[in-house]
Amino acid sequence: MSHPDSLATLAVRAGQQRSQFSEHAEALYLTSSFVFESAAQAAAGFGGGTDRPVYSRFTNPTVTMFQDRLAALEGAESCLATASGMAAILMTAMSLLKAGDHVVCSNAVFGSTVTLFGGILGRFGVETSFVPATDVSAWRGALRPNTRLLFLETPSNPLIEVADIAAIATVAHDADALLVVDNCFCTPALQRPLKLGADLVVHSATKYLDGQGRVLGGAVCGSKRLVGEGMLPFLRTAGPSLSPFNAWVALKGLETLELRMLAQSAGALELARRLEAHPKVLRVLHPALPSHPQHALAMRQQRAGGAVVSFDVKGGREAAWKVVDATRLISITGNLGDVKTTITHPATTTHGRITPEARAAAGITEGILRVAVGLEAVDDIEADLARGLG
């Protein structure tokens, strides 16, 4: 390819493997296992002595193409795909942590991430401290001698807080810990955390990487030592595997990733500007708005503001639910990253299982609504929201 840093080219061409049939589109390998020509070849394959696929739980050509393409987009040496975004976070934790270790995690992360670190891993002797995402001093203050991992989601879900990746990476590395960044909201089309000092990037491929709400998937990107060598044993043994079909769908989604992210970010910014002028809206959160608390940082760290807009409706839950229930075009669903605009009330859905105290600490009020802007006309999205706001 002409320029290895061209995202547009990498998204279309990187990682492709052609079979003996020289197919133009990537092949879909729907098989659980692969045939060997001899006992010796099978032994070599199972022993890791060859690059040929062995069993689709951990080696499948379609999944490998997806992994290689996403690694190229993130600027990573290695990538491993998983069955979901949460499986990617679990694989990261189970591969890098042990009983007695300590994690520092942003308090502004996806609700299931809070439950995983704060609840499930705690049962196995891994303790987690939660800190405000944007307070670098709080990250440093939470460090302990046994801190092994810092986990950050930026922009955050659902308040679109933007944290300083480079500064928090320095905090992590000063403590001989690793920084993991959830890049779900921006994707490598808008933000490349590894270039800013992060050690690992996790993805929910369910969201923007697929881009059309069709499949579940996840991935971890990073160095060959941490991912390709460090996490493969867990993937191979525990089996949180991405199916070849889902990998193929997400692989094709990557081809239009940059186009979609730039178009949806532009639509989100326009909608955010209009909502900011609405008398029934207390505040609007989008990184490209000058009113955003981390606007300057976001414009340095991200290529665009992203496709998610959150806004606080006057009147709390009752008023927010009225907006949701009045929609006719926008989809009421907890998912995001789709070309179809979606809306959710985080306090009672995506973050409904965490404690009220944790929600309050994260700033998730009862009036907050999260809109993930798709590719519809902004006029139509605005009109649909105005029905419940008016």
C-alpha cells in the first residue's frame, strides 16, 4: 500500500489473506477445525510450530484478517478478537492480573465494566479503586505498591468526559503499571491511544467497528508481548472467541469506518449545537462544543468529537422519559455505534445496575439522555427530539 499510515487505505486493504481461489472480497471460513496432511503436521500445528490454523476457537483465517486489519488501524503489533467487548476486557484482566493485585479504574466507564472490576474480579482477590476520569492527581493518589493496571474509557459513557491519555499513561508507567484504554466511542478513525502512550486498547466491535448493529464482537490491541503472546493462552483455553461470521461482518464494517465516523461526528456536533439553544435543555455534552469542560484537550487528542451527544433535560426522569417516549424515528435501545440514531436513559438502562452512589459519583443524573447520532438527516433527528421537549 502506498502509505502505511493512511487510515482510509488500511481500513480497506490491511490484513487480507487470499486463498488459492484468489477471491477479491475476504473469504468467510465457517469451519470449526482444519485438516492436516500428516500426523507430524498436526503435532506441529497443535504445538504452535506453524502459522497454519488449527481450531477456530483460537485460529481462524477470517478472524485473523479482522485482527490484523484492526491492529493496523490502531498502530498495534498485535490484536486478538473476542466474542464481545466485555469479553475483551475480561481477557485483559484475566491475562494480566492475579489475586492480590490492584486496579485503578475511571468511575466514568460502562456499567458492566464497573460491575466486572468492582464486583466479579473482587471475588477473586483483585481490588479496584475508582477515580474521576479527568483528575490526573486522583489517578496518581490512588496508586498502591500492588497496582498493576489503570483502566480508562475516553470519551466516557454516557457523560462524554475526555481524559488526558498521555498524562495518565505517565502516571501508570511511573508506577510500573499498564494503561488500558477503551476506544469504543472514538475508534482508531478519531483517536489512537497507543500513539499517546497507552499500552493496550480494548474495543467493543459491536459498536462502531461493525457500525450497523448486526453482531457482537470485541478486541484487544497492543504489543505482541502483551497480546499475541500474553493473552493467546487465555483465549485458547477459556474460549471467549469471536465467531468467523461475526469477524467477517466487522471486517467489512471497518472498510467504511472512517467515512461513518466523520459523517456521524459532524451530525452529532450539529445536533449538539441545536440542543444547546433549546430552553428545556440544561446542558449539552459533546467534545467539539466550546462549552465542553475538556474541549481543548479533546481537539488535541481526537480528530473529531465523536457521534454521541448527551444532554440533561429540565425536569429529571419524568421529563427525560417523556422525550424518549415521544420519539418516532430514533430507536429506543441501549446499543450505540449504529447508522440508525439511538436514544437511551442511562440511569435506568445501561447504568441501572450500578449503585445510586456510583451513578452520582459519575455525574449520571436522572435527566441525562444519551443520543448516538446515526446517518439520518439532522433536521429529522432534531424534529424527533423536539416532539418530547416541546
